[in-house]
Amino acid sequence: MSAPRPVLSRDLIVAAGLRILDAEGLDALSMRRVAQELGTGPASLYAHVENKEELLGLVYDEVMGEIRTSEPEPERWLEQLRELVMETFRVFGSHADIAKVALSTIPAGPNALRVGEAQLAIMLAGGVPPKVAALMVDRLGLYVCSDTYEGSRRAGGEDPASFTGELSGQIEEFCRSLPADRFPDLVAQVGNLVDARGVERFEFGLDLILRGLLSHVEAAGPTTKG
């Protein structure tokens, strides 16, 4: 005797959507495919989720729920912000195509708002001017998305390190084929251009961004803190 089928709910639908996104990518995710995954008809889903757009928003917020946040620590705010961004990068990197969803979804779910609030709270506690802090939430989000989107372009099931290695090899081969008299620096520096990969590349860019953010705090002085 087979086990009874679980009662259909929004949580079950979102979980099925995330499984499909992880295993098959964004192009495969549809209301029909989710219904197939749950062994039901597409019409039954609409009692719980209005349409695919809402489903994508719910799946995105489910992923955002995996990001761990903490209360602001003013004395180590910059390190704390870096840790939160790296945590977001790790979570996004563990879900195929979630960056594509993020780029087309308004982050209005409770988990997305929680992460945004945590970023703002950390920066404001560290003395970042409010306007700069608000802009930085947007810039950090786009930076995480751009790198994880690049990783999501790999073929299904391909290891991210293998993908970036192959891509770097193609870039290196192309640059070395360039005429050195016209592009002397590109040819000479191609090794440095493709040497850093994956997390190392992400951390390099993140640290540049955070140095720029720190300069705003230093320029504003201690009066904005608190």
C-alpha cells in the first residue's frame, strides 16, 4: 500500500520549485513542471500560488532564508558586513540559477527584507552615512548576483571550478593569439588576468568595494556614528 500523498500547500509547492530550479535550471521551472513533480494537475496549484511570477518570488525568498544574519557589532562592522556578503555568495552559489531569479524579482519577501535590514543595520552602526548605506545594499546585491550568474551559465551538473577553469583557458588562449604589437599589455598580462578564479576573484572585488565604503565613513568623521 502506497503512502498517502501529502496535502498540497504553498510550502510543498515552493519546495518542489526549488528542487526543480536546482536540478534543471530556471528554464525548466514552470507551474506545469511543479505540478508534475507533485503528482497533481497545474490547476490545483493556483489555489496556493497565483502564477509563475509569484512562485519565483517565493522560491527566491526561500533561498534567502538560508542566509544567516546577526546583530550589529559596531566595533567590527566592516568585517561583519564582509561575512554577511560572503554568506550570501555561498548560499547563492549552492542554488543553480537563483541569481537569474534575483535579477528579475522584487525582494519583498520576509527573508529578503531580513537580510536587507541586517546589511543596513550593520553599516549604520559602523557610521556609514545613510544614503551611502542604502545605495550599498543595492550595489552589493548586484555584485553577488553577477558572480553567481556567471557560475549558473555552466552546463547542468558541471562542477563550477571546472567551468571557470575552462572559461579561463579560453580567455587565455584568445589573448595569447592577439598581435602583441597592437595589444602588448593584454598579451603580457594574460597570466595575471586569468590566474584568480571563483571565490578568490569574488573576494578581490568585494574587498575593493568595502575599501571604498570605508572611505565614506572616514570622510564623514565620527559625528555620523551611533
